[in-house]
Amino acid sequence: MPTCDGIREEYIQCLLRSECVFVRRHSVEECIKNKDLASMVPERCQMLRKSLFECKRGLLDMRRRMRGVPNAGIGASRDKTDSSDKWDD
């Protein structure tokens, strides 16, 4: 079963290296919940937070579990502008 551990660890490390935690010595919880301190959290950490949320949401969403990740199927890498098709003989 897929997990979100990789994203979670990367998010935690990003927060621990942020100015809010590393330099100003606030707790991670304070940096996340306080709107004033959240401005010191880098955009990369905020993007990782959103990715972690989407990952966890995907684990619970049965429709996504059945359909899979969008654009990750067989035809995802095929260029749609390619006019040459092997069935056009």
C-alpha cells in the first residue's frame, strides 16, 4: 500500500531548516499555526505541505484509488501532435 512517508519526511526537514524554527527558535507547531510566523516559512515548505495533504487525501479517496493518478497511464508520454500512427497503412 502506498504511503506518504517520503513527502512527510521532506516536509519535516524543510520546516526544521526554516528561519522560523532554526533561527528564531519557535516550535514547528507555532510556525504552522501562527499567521505572522507562517510568513517566515519558505514557499517550498508550503508546497510540500499541500503535496502531503493531497497525498493523504488520495489514500482515502476511493475514486482516485480506483482510477489511479491522472496522466500517469500508458498514453501519458505520447505526444498528441504526432501525426504518424502505426495503424495508418
